[in-house]
Amino acid sequence: MPRFKHGVLLFNGQAGQDSAEQALANVVLVIATHCHKLTIVQTLSPEEFKQACMDASYADVLFLMGGDGTLHTAVQVLEKIENFPIIGLLPGGTCNDFARTLGIPPFLKEAAEEIVNGVIRDVDLAQINEGLFMNFAGIGLIAEASENINPDLKGKYGKLSYFMSAFQSFKQSEPFPIHLEIDGITYKEQAVMLLVMNGKSIGTHRFPLDIIDPSDGQLDVVLIQSSTMTAIREWFSLSQPDVMPDDLMNVTHYTGKHIVIHTEEPKNVDMDGEIYLQTPVEITVKPKAIRFLVPADTN
């Protein structure tokens, strides 16, 4: 007996015919045996993809084959639908950071096998002004790195291009003033980067703060005060269980459910790798708003 009555698989046909055919071959035979009926939809533009998400609202499971940008676009549409489908995330992007957060393997066939035989997990979503994000929102260095990525290098080097861009942006970063309000408490900070995290990975790099949990009803706010080697060492020291963020000089950590961010000058906001907002922003967590298929052994 198939686990799902009706599944829909969405994939981006612009990725290239050969790569799309190989990707489909890796996953269709796996997920089809778990769906009484499986509809496969190829989209060739963002508009087609959004409409396909709307059209898939009748399904009980929606498989999204793509990266963080694909997921980001999908949740903008699906969150408006009452009782929208369970999401099965199939990592077909450059970094696949939220798939990493959910413990989904990076290889498509293995990922498909793990999620269709896995469990359903309720995951938080974050509203930012009128939009939404799944993984993170950030200003400063993180947005500058995304803007500075050379499209040719991204095509040639993939995820390595993010590190190349981040390194270049890091050398040029200067601290800027930030006015924060977290759950009604006001903070005045100086930082080169501010991150509001729901997920645990950025640019394939697992965030060193292990307490981040996308299902805890809280968002983690992390500020990096300076672009120095000391700040880098403190950043990576967060992965050590005996290091407490409160003891660090260049890294600050808060948690909260409602976050307001102001800057003296408008700053671009990177949301899951997409940039189309500027500060000021208001962010609110939406607890357990989306159901995902995840591997059974994911903590």
C-alpha cells in the first residue's frame, strides 16, 4: 500500500536537459512506489513555478527538487494555502542549506530514499515584513558576499564561489550601528554582520552554534562585531561545548520570537540567498508552520 495518495514532483527545467533527466532518473523510481498517483511538473520560469505550487495544493505530499532559492519561493506561495501539502525536499541546488539542517543526504537518490521512508517533522517558519524565510535572514557581510558572487564563478565553482566572495567581502567590511528589539528588549550594537537563524547551515557551512533548532519556536540572533582574526577564532570556537557566547568579545548571541532591526542607513537583507528587502525589518517566528519529510534517524 503506497504511503501517499497523491504526490507532486516539481523541478526546474531551466537547469539543463541532461542534468534534469539524470536528476529525475535518480528520484522518480524511488518516490513513485510510495505514491498511489505521482504527477511530475516541469517549470521554465519563476512565474510557472509559483503557479505550479498553487496548483499542487490538492496533493498530500509535494516534492521540491531544487535548492534554498526553490524552497524560499515555494513557501511564499504555500503559506497562503490552508492545509498545504507535506514537503519532501530533494537537494538539487548549489548549497542545499536547509536540506542539511533537516539531515537530508546531499545525493538525490539517497535523499529520496531517506525521506519517503522517513518521518514527518513540524518545522518553524519566519515572517519578515510581508515575506517569509526558512533558513536565515542576514545583513552586512552575508548580504555583501551574496551580492558580490560572480555568476561565471558560481557556474564554474559552485559552492566554492560563496567562500571566495565571502573572503573578499570580509576584508572590506566595517562595523555599522544596529538598533535591535528582541521580544520587547532594546539593544544597541555595532557589527559587520547580523544573522537571524532558523536553520543550521549557510553556504554549506554548518553553523558552529549547535543549539539552533528549527522546531523550537525560537529564532537565534547572532552578531559578529568585527572582521578580525580574533572574531573568526571566536566564531569557530562556538562549536566547542565548553564555550559560552556570553564569554566572547566579538560574537553576540540572542534568542527571541519577535525581532525588529533598524540601521542608520538602509541595508540589504539576504533571505535564504535572495535579496529583495532592506532594513528596517520586523521578524516573527511562526512555530511548527510547515511539515517536512525527514530521515527517520534525524535528531
